Amino acid sequence: MKYNLVPGRGLVTRSAMIYRSDYLKGLGFSMQAIEQTLFEHTDVQNNIESLIGSVEIPTGIVGPLTYQQGGQTESVFCVGATLEGALIASMNRGAKAISLSGGFTAEVIHQKMLRTPLFILSSEENAHHFSAWIETHFKAIKSTAESYSNHANLLEISTDQDGVNVHTNFVYTTGDAAGQNMTTTCTWHGILWIVDHYEKAGFEKITDFVLEGNGSSDKKVSQFLIDHGRGTKVIARAILDREVCHKILRTTPEDLLKFYGPSKKYTQEKGMVGYTINAANAIAAIFAATGQDLASIHESSVADLTLEPHPRGLSLSLTLYALVIGTLGGGTQLAKQQEALEIMGCAGAHKVGRFASLIAGFALSLDVSTYAAMVSGEFAKAHEKLGRNKPVDWLQWKELDKPFFTAIVQPYLTERIEAVTLLKGAVDSGILMNLSKRVNRKLIGFIPFDVTTSDCRIPLLIKSKGTDKETIKGLHLMAASINPALSDLISEYQDQLEYINSHEKELSLPLYLFANHLHSSPQFYGTYRNTEREIYLLCQERLLEEEMLLMDSENKPELWTNEIIKKTINAIDQIHKNYLLESAKAKPKELMEFSIMGAIPLYKKMIAIISAEDGTGRFDILSQFLADLENESVVYLTKKTIVHNDFSPRNIAVRRNGEIVIYDWELAVLNYPQRDIIELLAFTFEADFDKSELIVYLRHHFNLSAETDFDEWKKLTIHCIKEFLVSRISFYAAAEILMKLKFVSRVYTNSLKMIKLLEE
């Protein structure tokens, strides 16, 4: 049988890489992605053979984590490389909880590296004699072995005899290197000295011996690791405050302890080595980012998590028995891995103890965060499937070619499309899109591209929408990290929320605006639906920041002049009025009439959560507003119409000629027109606005309408502000538990001030 060798086998040279690439392409394999690498072949000549390229792992930052050591307090970070969604977030949550409780300490017990050569003698008597001879000649063996390294220090050689077999345990310290290769070389030369000098001393000539008899647990798990150690043994300790446990981890010390005891007992009965929740995830992520030996993750993850009651709440400790790590040698010398170690303050010599301590601290952070999620029910809520029963043939990047784009766009152009240029990944997705993308690997988000015709180049943007169910599930996942009961309520009342039919509204509303010649929106260039494949695409003009007077200005109220605010009110008023006309074309059928009445328990829970989280009492008034809305008996004469329902400067741009551009209609509902106006003002008012300023804009909006009673108009405005606070600001405030949104406090304060001024 013929065996065909890959060209340049083993060689790491530029020409060998080209030969291998051509060979694999000739076999029909694609090399386009793997070949794209930042590595020079000279960088990795000692790290790999038969190089063809590299693969990337997304890398995240974890921290700050408060580290208490030697009377000093330090905020530390780690870098984690992973493909497991939510891992970095969970590590960060645990780091926050430990830091707010005072931080962690760490104790390095020892650092060892082990090789276990096996010698086979001719008799048990000789084997016994050989074991004793090894012990008496330790100094000479040590001198020989250490002469082959600048860092290896042979601490001891112990022996275990089994009949004619003698297992020897060479135990070293290896400084700042992990030491597997170092101790292999040293031990081999020690063996050669032993065999040679044992024979020269007139004893048996040993012909059967092997460098590693597999007793060292190298890249394997054993009880030996726990009892004797290999690599660095380190213990991380922390106190978890009761209040922090409740506020950050959404559980109590008592509930954590309640499940810890029975769980640990059962794992011991099952024969599990050590006890940990998922420390291996943190260790693997740090190993991948810092150039460690990935095959050593197995043994390095042998750990014991201990929880005990404490007057402040809970005492935590995590023992890592065998961290096989280094801050020198191996993959640590590569540029990105060096940067990751530098972020941790662990690059170079004399840093392996600190490195071990930080790994233990971040692994403890992950363990306590994941365990708390399980106990609170959050873990299950965040992973449960919401109706996904079968795979779907989702849209793929490879389908986005010229014919695909042309079929959507060409009907809206007078000139023939000559070329299409895809600009992958150039536009950030919004909050709801990012939540939807957490649900699956569907192509969701903005897809920028340029179309070239005979006379111009047109910048375009496709918005690929997830379904409303995926948006709801994204919200469910986020809520599960805040409060599992909240995630249940979001699922229960999803049909009463503005997110229903969001994927259809995103397509139908721009078409409605285009059909009715309402030009205060990006230029419309078509839609594409494939309900069977769950593909919902909107194609529109790509707004270029350099051509805009204002864009993405939700945190810049000072830029919103009186003229711009009035023009924006005029633009949205045109849309409000047009919808009420019998002659309006292409009216969207997916719009629901919004009312908080259908989801009162959800909003009550939301308000309770943000009030407890904030602790200042400033959100307590929302409970009164919700009660006001529940008990309101006024029948307003103003007709409900289409409202944008997310009418903030995040979704409004202003062209340099002063034209208003409104986009992102996915949350549109039927409601009172004031709902859009008050949201706009809440975002664009500066803190020192007064009643006269507020009345100017309300009067302006009132004068555009056909209404006659300004007092009723003001009452309805107050109703809309309260509804905005209860239904939207409460969502924003809840989201702030997990992510910082700069505008929430300002918009909340402005909204309360508007109510106060209108009620005076």
C-alpha cells in the first residue's frame, strides 16, 4: 500500500508552507481562512511542525478582580480565549461579587515537575538493591541532571518497587517555566548516568528502561496529583458578603450551602476526583490566551471548591493541585500571548507564583458565579429552549453574492448594477440585534455593501432581522442573569410586548413610508422574506457619518438645537397623521395597540427589581405611576396612530441640509402620538430645561394637530410619560444591572421633571 507524504513534512519554512498549501488545494480543500495568519514562520519554528496557518479564538477581558496580597490591594485582570458564550460574562460576575466583598487572597504551596522513569531488573533481589543504590547516589545523579538546565532543581528521587520493576520519581522545581521539556532532558541524562555507573560499580547491566513509566500523571488525572502534586499547587480564598451574594449572584449563602453538602457527598460516591463546578473553563480560557500547554488543562483543572458559613456570609476557597504553567518558554514568547501575560502582570521571570494565584482567583470567580446561577435557577432559565424543535436552513455568508443583492436592489434603481462590494463587519449591531444573536448562529445584524452602476457608487445597508421569538428569547436570557422570575414573566407576557412581530415591522414600516412618499427615512431599496428559512432582510441607504449633522447622539443633548427638535417633531407628526388617512397606502398589518394593562405583573416585578438594586428609593415612584395607569378612567379623544416607540437620537439622524432621518421601526405600535414626542424630549433636554421650554415644544406639537383642548393634551402627555417610564425606562434600568447605558439616569430624571412641571 502506497503512503503519500505531505510536501515539506515537518519543515517550517515559507517554501514548505507554499508546497503544503498547493498540495491540499489540489486535493480539493479550501485554505482561504487558515492561511490568513499574523504569524511569521520564524516565530513558531519551535512550536509546531508542518505549518499551514493558524486559527483564531475570540479573546475577552475579565476583571477587575480585587487581589489582596502582602498587605497590598490590587485590581487585576485576566485574558480569556474561548468560543463558549457567556463564559467571560460569568467570570466577570463572580469577579465583581468577590471584589465588592473585599477581594481574594492566594497561597502558593509548592511548584513541582515530575518524571517517573521505569527500570526493569533481572530479579527482585537486584531490584531491591538497585532502589537502595539510587538513594545513596542521589547527589551525583542530581548534579548530572541539573547540569543540563539553568533552572531545573532536582529535589528528590523516590522509588517504588514492584517485583523486578523499579519506578522512580524524579521531583524538580523548574522556576518560571512549566518544565515538561526541561525535566525530560535532565531526567534522560540522569538515567544514562545511573545505568552507566551502576554497571561500572560491578552490578547488573540494565538494558530495559524507559524515560516515563506513566506514573507522573503527565496530562492525566490521578489521586497522586492531589496527594503529592505536580505543577503549582495554589489555594485562593475569599469571603462573600451576604448583601453582595443577594445583589450580584441573586441567591443567599444559606441556599448555596444547602446544596453544596449533598452535592459534594454524591460526587465522592461517584468517584469524582476533587470537587469543582467549572473551574476548567476559566483555566482553559487563560491557558489558550497565554500560550500554555493546552493538553495540561486536564490535570491543571483538578480542584476542590470549599464553601463554609461565615459571619459576613460565606467563606470560599478553591484549591488547584496541579497547575502546569509557565511565564517563560513554550508559547508564552509569542507576541499576543506575551501581551495577555503582561495584562495579568505575569510576563517574564519570577512571575509564576503570581500567575498561579491569579488563575486560582479567576477560577474561583467562575465557580461561585456558575454555582449561584444553578442554585438560583438562572442557569436553567438561561439555557432552556424556547420552541426551537428543528434546524432551519438559515442564510449563509456565502449566499451574499452579486445575484443575491441585485435581485433585491435592482427594481429600485434606474441604472443597471455592474458590481457589488460586500463590506463584511463594518457596522455595529444594536442592543436588540445583539440579544437575538445570542440565541443561535443565524446571520443577524447589519450587512454593509456598495453597489456600482454605470454612473455612481451607492452605499447600502442590509438589516438582517431575527424573528420576534428570537428577540424575546434574547431578552429572556438577559433577564435570567438579573432574576429568573423576571425571565419567566417575559416569556409569559411576550404577546403583550412591543417586541411581537418586530421582524415583520422592520420590513413593512419602511415600505409603508416609501409608498406614502414620507421621505424622513433612509432611502428604501427593497426587502427580502423567506419565512421557511427565517430570513427577513431590509435594504436601505447606508448613512455615512461624515455626511450627517447629527448621528448616534443619544448622549449628546447639547447638540440638539431648538430648530432641530422642532423639525424632528414635524417629521414624526407627518407620519402620525398619514397613518390616520383613509388614503394611506401599504398600512402595516402587524401593528398591535400597545397597553401596559396586559402585562401588569411583569412591570411590577421589573420595578421591584430595579428599586431593590438601586437602593436609593428614586425608582419607588414608578409603582405609583403603574397604579395611576391601572386605575385611570379618563377616555382620551385623541386617536391612536402609528408611533415609532423607540424615538430617541439613537434612531434619528440629521442630514447636513437639516433633513430628518428616522429609522429602526421594529418596536412600532399603535399608541398616542405624544408617546414619541416625550421620548424625544426626554433624550434631548439638558438638565436645566424649564417649564417654558417644555411648553414650547408641546404647544408646537399641539398646533400641528387638529385637537382643540390643550389641557387634555397635557393630561395625555403626562399619561404617556408615565407609560414611557413604566414600560421602557424600567427595562433600561434593569438592563443596567448587567451593562452600563449612559443615558438612563439622565432620561429618567428628565421624564420625572416633565411630569412635575406639567402637574404644577
